[in-house]
Amino acid sequence: MPHLMPDTRPQRVLAASNFVYTVGSGLYLTAGVLYFTEAVHLPAGQVGLGLGIAGLLALVSGVAVGHLADRHGARGVHAATLVVQALATTCFVLADSFWPFVLAVCAAAAAKAAGTAARSPLIRRYGGSRPQEFRAYLRAVTNVGISLGAVLAGWVVQVGTLTAYQLMVIGNAIAFVVSAAILVLLPPVAPVPTTGGPRWIALRDRPYLLLTALDGIMAIQFKVLTVAIPLWIVGATTAPHWLISATMLTGTVIVVAFQVRASRNVRSPAAGAHAYRRAGVAFLIACALISLSAGIPAWAAATLLIAAVVIHTIGELWHSAAGFEVSFALAPQHATGQYLGVFGLGAGLADALGPGLLIALCVTWGRPGWFVAGAMFALTGWAAPPAVRWAQRRQHDPRTQLAPTEKASAA
């Protein structure tokens, strides 16, 4: 990254809060499921069901809390979501059966989705003239934090005792509390007055909803590196199993090094649309290379897989940059939290449905499934430009604009 630290103090506060938060998230993402199955001894099926229920609940909370952040001040609402997430995470220690587990993970997942939506007005307010680029910087910080958390979680898994897992959970909760405390150093963002129009305007914006759906389909690609490739390496190739870690590390390093740079070249919704299209092509090529790694010598399989991961991650850079651009640029400033909460629905559905879809296509079906998945990404990318043009037409349509008095109140 050209700049290791952001330019302004509010940006540095947001980045520090995000870093501490993602270290905690890295702990949970790496070993959270193992905590419930290995330490709490819940059946894997029950854990999967509970996480699915939590994911569906999280979809609702993001939109509602994003609206609250717009109307009641984003800093306080975001800090509150972090405190709720810390309390819910602490309750993991008490979750010794299915229903307490479900209640705890539902509260944690809802608070996480709500926090993402509530943070969006802060990014727009303090992100400078190009909040999309600052969002890209935060994504690079996120990858660093999650990687550090994953290293710490590796020690927990290696030790494997109940005490070690419980220390991980408490450490996760502490990270959320510290993240909230750092956020208090941020100057408050004044609430945006209501405009007198429909309350849930984002849910009435059909072009934006279409882009949300397209981005959600494309977001299934995030599960390729974390779900599909590890299972493919183990079950369908002769590549060494340590290559799973190598592929994850390769993708992380590329994102940390190049996400900001990739986002600087995507400076308009039209550029975002073309980035979506390029990303779809990159994912198609990567999926094709992965499919070819089966049934060949280990060195050749490893070479193809690393090449596929590099190409896939380049596509990921374009996809993320496109999502940052269109989600912010096409959202009205007076409803940033609500709109970004709606845009997060796509990623939420990808989290809920993506692993099962990729396992069915790429692991169970095998080689043909990789080509189907790649074609899905490519077609989604090609659908993005007309969807963006539709959204821009609506954005500039006088019938969808605020009246002058309403504009003044929303300023």
C-alpha cells in the first residue's frame, strides 16, 4: 500500500477500530465452529443449522440499523452494535446446548450485520472526497487483522483444550469492546433529518436492488478460496495439503498489497460496472484452471492451483472495488446507512447459500461444476453494466429527486 496510515485523524481512528475488531473476527472465523463442535460438543448438524438461522436474522438487522444510523447518529449506533456483539460473544461460554447456542450466535450475527451498515455513514463522512478508496483501505486493514487473528486461533486449535477455546472467546469479546472504545474518539456525525418521503426508500429502488442481487451472486466467489478449494485439494487432487494454507496466504497478501490501488482506478459507477465484468471473466478463467488440476501430478496441480488463486484474487480486487463504488455512488447521502444495509443483503445471502452451492457444483459434481460456477460469475459480470446504467438513469430522473425544501433539510 502506498500509504500505511490514512491522512486524517478520523480516518486513523476508524482504521484502528477496524483493525482491533478484525483481529477478534479472525479468531472466530478460524476456530469459532471448532469451539462449538470440539469444546462445547454440539453436533455439527446443529451448529450448521444455528449458523444458518443466525445468517437469516442478520439480513434483516442490517437494513433496520442502517436506517437508525442515518436518523440517530452513526457513531453511537455503531459503537452500540460493537458492545452488543461483545456481550453476545461472551455468552458463547455459557452456550452448552442447542438453544442457548442459537440465541447467542443470532445476537452476534445480527449485531455484526448491523455494525457493518451503521459504519457506512462514518466512512462516507470521514472518507474524504473518495470514501470508496478509504473503504478499500479498510478492506486491506481487515485482511491484516483477520490474518493476525487466524495465527492466534491456530495456537488455540493446536492446544485444543476447553480453557484455550474459552480464552479465545473472551479475547474475541475484548477486541469488540476495545474497538468500540476507540470509536468513541471519533467526532460524532450529526443525524440526518427525515425528508418527508417514503421511509424505506432503498427497498423501493429497483435498480439498486438489482445491483444488490448481482453483487450477491458475485460475492459467492469469496467462498471459492475458503470452502471450495480446500475441499477440492483434499478430495480431487494429488497436491499436498499444506497448499490450502499457501492459497489462503497468497490471496491475503495480494489483497493487502493491491486493494487500494485497484480501487483508485474505479472512480465512477460506469467504471465499477466494467470492473464487475472484468472480475467475472477472471473468475471464469480461475475456475477453469482449478478444474484442470484434478488427475495430474502433484507439482502440476500445485502450479495450476496457485495460478488460479492469483487470477481469482485479481478478480476479487476488481469485484470489491466495483462494489465499493456502485454501493456508495448510487446511494443518496441522506440514506447512506439504509442503502448500504440493503446492499449488504447480497453478501449475506452469499454467506448463507454460497458454501452449499459451491460444494454441490464444484466438489460433488466435480470438473463440470467448476465451469458452471465460472460461467455464473462471468454472466453476472456481463449483466452489471446495463444494471448500473438503469440505476444512473433513475438517480438522475427528476421524478425520483427530493423536492428543494427536502434537499435543504437533508443537507
